[in-house]
Amino acid sequence: MSDAALPRCSWVSAADPLYCAYHDAEWGVPERDSRMLWEMLMLEGFQAGLSWITILRKRETFRAAFAGFDPDKVAAYDDADIERLMGDPGIVRARAKIVATIRGAQIFCAMRDSGEDFSAYVWAFVDGQPIRNDGVHFPAKTDLSETISKDLKKRGFKFVGPTIVYAWMQAIGMVNDHAVDCFRRDAVGA
């Protein structure tokens, strides 16, 4: 069976190699790296109101614009950096999202500097273990995503509503929402 013929989740276009590669190698795989978890949360925030493929196509440009999503570097961004980013056609030029990413880096660094590991914080919501859903029903948000959203907002994060948080949970493997007939469902280990 060719890669294009593999059974995938319905949201993946088999005609788009970038989307297939993301689905096949990343989406739903439990991520434990704190920096990567933060990067993905920030990208999900940029995705609000857009399609994920739009963000995926711009991801490398986002990484270049935000110093590889190095929280220490992004936390130090100033007004000149905001203006530079607003002029970058390779990213989503939404001032509120750019400012939220800088603030998110500052919060991430403050958590780390006070001894709170972002990965441990994130995974504590599910006792360190991914939730395996039924592969048939795909909610836009859940009670858990609402709880996490409220906690992130309390800490000062922006663009972390329950729907964005649930999409992030799916992407980072906190929940396994691969469809029941998707070839990746069992492979992601959740």
C-alpha cells in the first residue's frame, strides 16, 4: 500500500504531502519537551480563526521570526521586535497574537525560573498519561480543555480558549483522537 493510500484521519488531505507528514509523524504523538509544548501552544494560538494547514505552511517562517521559539529570546522582545514581526509576510501578522506570544514566553520563563517545569505542569492534568478517545466522536472542546484553558488564562496566557486548548491537546498527544480506522491510532502509543 502506498503512503497516499494509507487510511488516515478525515481531516488530512492525502494530496498534501506536508499535511500527511505532519499527521503521520507528529500529530497525536505524546510530546514531553517543555519548549516544544510551549511552541505548539503558541502556534495553536496563531491558528485561531485560520486553518491549521495555514500555520503548518508558515511554521518554519514562524520559527525563524521567533528565534526558534526560544522562550528566553522571545521573552526579551520589545516594541521594535513587534514592529519587525508585524512587517513579516511569512507569519500571521496579528499584533494581539504576537504580543500574546511574547507574554507567553515571559510566563514560560517565570514558571521555569520558579522551579515549575512546563511539561510536568501540562502532563499533570492527565496524570502523565494520554487519554485514548473512541476514535469516532471528535469534540471541539471538553471539560478538561476548559479546565486547562482557565488555568492557562489565570497564569496570563492569551489565545488559550478551550477549543484552542483541545486542538493543542490533540496535537501534543495528551489525547489520542486518531480515527478508529486511521493507521496511526495504535502507533502513537496512547
